[in-house]
Amino acid sequence: MILARVIGTVVATRKVKAFEGLKLMIVQPLDENIQPSGEPLVATDTQQSGPGQIVFYVASREASLPLPDPFNPSDATITGIVDSVDVQEG
């Protein structure tokens, strides 16, 4: 799982059949200090997240597994919404 912040939405009037009924969100991956890390990416959303929320997502082959149709082209899928983050200095 990778932490990210939802920074936007994608509106697509035409999608592959496996994505019908799913939202597409733009997420900014976060590092261990909850700071931006890397480039933003588009993720399918199974949790009804919204802009500004911190979420966690899975990538690669695992991204296709949470979706109703297992044969889909998803590279990233939001699988949870984070309620709080507590980072302790070690």
C-alpha cells in the first residue's frame, strides 16, 4: 500500500467497460513524512474518496484485483481512506 493525497478528478465520457461506474482520481504519492513524493498519477477509486483526502492505493497487478472485473487496465486503485496519520520520530 502507498499513501497519497487526492488532488483532483478525471472526467471521462468514454471508458473501458471494466471502468464503468468507477471514479478516476488524480493522486499525489506521499513519503513517510506525508510530503509529496514523485509524480501524480490517475487511480481508479473503489472508496468514494474526494479531493484533499489522504488515501492508500495499490499499484501494478494488485491494482486490478479490487475492481469488479478482474480483467481491467488499472495501474493504481484506491483501496482505503486514511482517518489519521501519526508519524513518530525514531
